[in-house]
Amino acid sequence: MAQRDLEYFKKSNGFFNSVVIINEKAVLSYSAPNLGLTGKKIATPQIVQALSAKIPSISSPYVGPTGRYLVTVSQPLFAQDGTYYGIIAGSIYLKEENRLGEILGTQNRKDDGSYFYVIDESSKYVYYPNERLIGETASDSLEQQAFSAREIGLAAIDQQDGDRYLAGYATIPQTGWRVVFQTPYENVLGFAEASTLETNMYMLPAVVIVILITLYVSHKLSLPLNILARYTENMANRRSPKEIPDVDAWNYETKMLKEAILLADRKSREAEAYLLREANHDPLTNLLNRRMLERVTEEWMEQNKKFAVVFLDIDHFKSVNDTYGHQKGDEVLKEFGAVLSAQTGIDNRCFRYGGEEFVLLLHETGEKEALMAAERIRSTVERSLMPVPRTITISLGIAVRSIESAPEVLFRKADLALYRAKESGRNRSVLFD
């Protein structure tokens, strides 16, 4: 690095009073400004230590070759191939105008007696309002002892002049220096008394205002939560809420909670409907199952309705399975269920009883109407195209409710009629008499 480059570095940086380059043999190669030491060997312990360490370092304060009291910040210089060339070092003159003084301030004691200073690891002043003391050892033994143990803290100091100070201090880890700010004890007491008096004067109205604001905000926050809690309780008890809860849009969290609850409610109802359908319907034909047959029959009987029961059975269905396989047999059952649903009508009910047996409940139907409906369904099935290359026929047994008090009695009559239909040749409808 040439002299001109070093001077440019010093001017652009502005932090150091002087910048030097010292080669690996401790000979000063360049300096900015010119210190008159070019070509001379620098043998101060701090420089020797920085050269041998070959790492970035900050020295403790010392008297340099020019007689100045200074601190040196050094950075090792290496070539791209790893060859060690020495160090570039910047010096801060502690007893002259420097950037450290600009940062910390150059004022003496404040009007209230407060001031701050910096001491190094050996308890020497690095910075002090009275510049003549820079480089001197701290004079108060209690002062030295207070800052010798911890890296940060507070301490009460009784100085030799009899004044008592409260001091706060912190350690700069990179250098081990302590930055100390201290103020007379009376300042702290006076400030505390004034603050207490002022607080007592203004605290009560402020507390009242804070309580009122807190109550208002709490009410605004808790009201939508209370509404959602009641809505959720109704959901849990399966009581249909009167309306969807109205939550203020400004309360984002509550609004999101409302959306989550409504989503959970919708999903729960969908799942409940799905499970209810699965429980009440035959999965193959999608018709109502035997459980629903018993329930609907009991309800119609309790309501004293007039209705007919029709038991249906696919003729020779076992031969369909044996000839074409069970998969084709299932397809026949599905197609038969579809035909049956289409012929049943809106007020009637159609059920799969089990296997190839099905049941119809015909609402407000007498014997004549029931027999006509059964024959219509029988002939429609006989004419329908099925998934197997053969004609599918059915036998039907009909029983009309009269004075039966239980579904089992009515079912037994319809079953007996179905048995007679099969015994008499199948592919026919028989009315129980």
C-alpha cells in the first residue's frame, strides 16, 4: 500500500489521529500523517504483541514512540497466498483532540455535579472531563474496588473529598474498559422526591382513566367472545341457534374465531348427515335399510295411518349369482333398486330388507290400490333391461294394515303372502286375506 493510499484511508475514515503500516519485522513502512519514523523499528510491547498475534486487536493505553499517550487498533495484513506482511494500525491520541472525545463529549462537570469517565483494566483514566488526569491512575481505592468485579452494575462511591456519588458502569468487552457515569447522591434523592410528588398529583386521575378505558376495552373484547360461547354451547347441545352471531369486524381475532366455529359447525353437520345417511341407507342400492323400515312403520302406526306393506323377492336370484357371478348379481340388485325407487312415488317408502328381499310401504293405500301398484311394479321389472342377459322377475306379498298393533304382525302377514306367491309359481302378486 503506497503512502497516498494510506493518507486517503485516514481521511476517509476520520476515526484515528494517525495510521501506520508496520511490516512483519516491526519496521514502520508508511505513516499518515508523516510521523518521522519511516524505516525505524517500533519496539513497544503493544506493537510487538499485535505483530505476533496476527489477529485484529485493540491495545491498552500506552506511550508511543512519539511520546504521545495513545491506544492502537490493529489489523493483520496477508497476501492472497497467505504471506504475512505485518499490520495496519490506527492510533487515537488520548490527550489530544480525537474522535473518542467527540463521541464521549469534551465537557467538564455538569452544573449538577454529574459527569462520566472511562478507565482501563489497570484503573487508569482513558477519558476524563479534566484532560490532565488522562493516563493517571484512579485516585480513590473504593472507586477502583467498585469496578473490579462485575461487567455491569451500580455502586455508591465515597470519594476522598467527602462527596458521595451514585455511579453506574458497564464494561466494553473488546477492550476491558469501564465507562462510568456518576452523579451526586443528593441529585438522586431530589429527583426521587420530585418524581414522587408529581406522581401523587397526577396518578389518581390517570388511574381512573386507565380503569375506565380497561373496562370499556374488556367489554368490547369479551362481548363477541360471550356471543360465540353461547353459540358454541347451542352447537354442543344440538340446539339450532336463532341466528349467526354478529361479531365486529374490527376485532380480527374474534372474527377469525367466529369463522372457525362456523366452519366447524358446518363440517360437524355435514359429517352428522353423512353418518346418518350411512346408518339409514343400504350402501349397495342406496335405498333405506331394515332399521329405517321398522322406525317408519312404528311412526305410521303411532299416527294411525292407513298403509300397505309389500314384500318383494327376486325370483331365482341364486342362479343369477351362480351363473354370472356375485359382481353381476350386485349390479342386478342396484338396477332393481333404481327401478323400484322410480315406481314407488313421493309419499311411499322403499327399503332393502336383506339379500334379494325388498319392502314397500304404500301410504294411504287399500287392498285394491296396493294390488294394482304391486302388479305395475312386477310388470315393469319384467320388462326392464338388466345387467345380465336374462329376464328378471319378482314375487310380491301384500298386507294392508287393519287392527295390527305391532309392525312384526303386519310384516308376518306380508311375508306369508310372499310365500304363497312363490309357492304358486312366482312372478306374481298375492294379497294376504
